[in-house]
Amino acid sequence: METQGAVLRGAGQDYELVTLEVGDPGPGEVLLEMAFAGLCHSDEHLRHANAGGRYPIVGGHEGSGTVLAVGPGVSRLQPGDHVITSFLPACGHCRWCATGRSNLCDLGATIATGQLPGGTWPFRLDGEPLGGFCMVGAFARHTLVSEFSCVRIEPWVALDTAALLSCSVPTGWGSAVYAGGVRPGDTVVVVGVGGVGVNAVQGAVHAGAQHVVAVDPVAFKREFATRLGATHTAEDARTAAGLARELSRGTGADVVVLATGALDVETTSGAVRCLGKGGTLVLTALADLPTEVTVSLLGNPLTVFEHRVQGALFGSCNPFRDIPALLRLHEEGRLELDALITRRYTLDQLAQGYRDQAAGETIRGVLVHG
């Protein structure tokens, strides 16, 4: 079938609207009609040629939609089901899935190229096979994905807010709750409170943090973070470091989550200054260049103060456990989703959406298909 989508033909180029061919679902595959797609900064990393992708490639990995058809052997889903796409597939039986770390599932090896687990390519453009970013390709109206990339939801769940549970919400939430291990009474600093960071704020509040400092140079984002539970704000990490020590009576932050759009040495070093003894630095952000050195720390303080540096992929969440759990929290009024969507865009407005994001004007922009 033919569908419309946004494609990157090469590194450093803009997204281009094209007509794509989408094949029929093969074994273990699912054909989706996408309803919404979140504008995540990771797709900008892909545009900058910093995500290791294979070009051309269909962008988008955060989304929601409806199952149109399933391939042989698919047992979890049927046509008509509503789903949230997980940008990290979870097979359920590799070493990582079997030990509760499904965010590291072996199937994730091809998320940058978009090749599906069976070795097939979901799209064709001018006869050439191509993948969808993170094996999803949510910037296409229709896409072919693995059943292991789909989390079924009830039909009454709003698909626009559901799309955010595909990436930004669990990534931020889990960075505080799982990777950071925030405990009641903790002092937490979140550096960068955009689409991911504001959810780290929500996670820290949920975990019982006494003080949550939201750090961002953009006043709109700082104010928004206070609406989600941040107790204090700061424009930069240096100011936040002093504030964290003041709030904790001199001890410093227990957990610092780095959720900026791009990670660099200066940002990381500033975050470390916020840490107290035994504190944890959670690296959720990615470098703009994969070969760039982003962490430069003095070893002695790391040892003497027992600081811990923890990477966080998808917030260390399990998509099939945590996406439904977060949805339940939203339904109970304990997790804000609706307000996170600050602007909506059509497919031909995709470039404008990312310009708005770069200007700090959105928390989460959402692409509306159809």
C-alpha cells in the first residue's frame, strides 16, 4: 500500500514529505495506521547524523495508532487494537528481558537502521528498501513494525496523550524512579525540563522527594515544571548547586537527572557540582555527536564521596510493564499527560515543530496524522 511520510535522505538534510510503499506484515509483524507522533529530540539527533542511522530513513519513534493487519504467528494483537509503539522492542526471552532489563533487549540492535527482527525493511522509496527510526517510523501515516514494539491499550484511551507514553514520559519518569532510585525525603535536581525532564520531575515527586529543583534557561519551562511539582527552579546548574545545598542543610542533591537536549562536558560537570555524598548522577541525555566526550570527572571525589554515574536508556523502564502502569497513574489523576502537549502539527509542519522545540517554545509537540 502507499502512504505519506517524512524521510531523511541523508545526514544534515531536512525531513522530506514523500510517498512510501509499505509491505504486508510478515511473520511476527504488524501493520499500523498511526494517529499521533511525538516530536522527540532523538529524531533531531538522527537528522544531524548522530544516531547511527542508515539513510534514507523514515523518522519518528514516539507514537500511537491502530492495528490494520497482523502477520503469521502474531498472538498479542488483532486488527482494530489500539497500541502505543515502544521505540525499544522487548522479545521477552533474551538474557536482558529474562532478567528484568527489557530496555536492553537484544532486538534493539537495529533500532538506528530500522530493520525489523526478521531482517525485512518496512518501507520502499523509489524501489529502495528503507527502515523506520527505532523500528517504528512514526512520521509515516502507515508503518510496519514488530509485534514486540507494540503495547496494546484499551480503545477508550485518548491516542494523543497515549503517544507520549511511547518515549518521553517513561524515559523521564524512570530516570528518577528507577535509574536514580529517588527515595522519600530526597533532594533532586533535574537539569533540562523539556519533554523528558518534566517527567523526571513528576517521577521524583511521585517517589516522595522533599525538594525538586528544575533547571532550565527557559522561563516558560521552569514555570511549567512547578505546575508538575517542582518545588524550586534555577536558570543554570551552578545556581542549582547552591540551592540544593541550602535546601538539604549543606549535604547537596541525592539525585541529579541530566535531561538536556544535548549532553556536553560543561553540562555534566555542572551537574556533578550539585551532588552530595553518595549522590547519583543519571545521564539520560545524549551527546550531539556520538564520538564526543561528554563526561570528564575527577576520580578522587568520585571515590571519596562515593558518587555514582548511571546511564538511563528509556529510564530503565520495561515497556510492557511500565507503559500500562503509567497509563493507570494518569487515569487515577496521579500523572499529568494532557498538559504536556503544548502544540500540534500536521506532517507538512514538521520542520516548524522542531524549530519551535529548538526555540524552547514547547514541552511536547505532537504530529497529528490524518
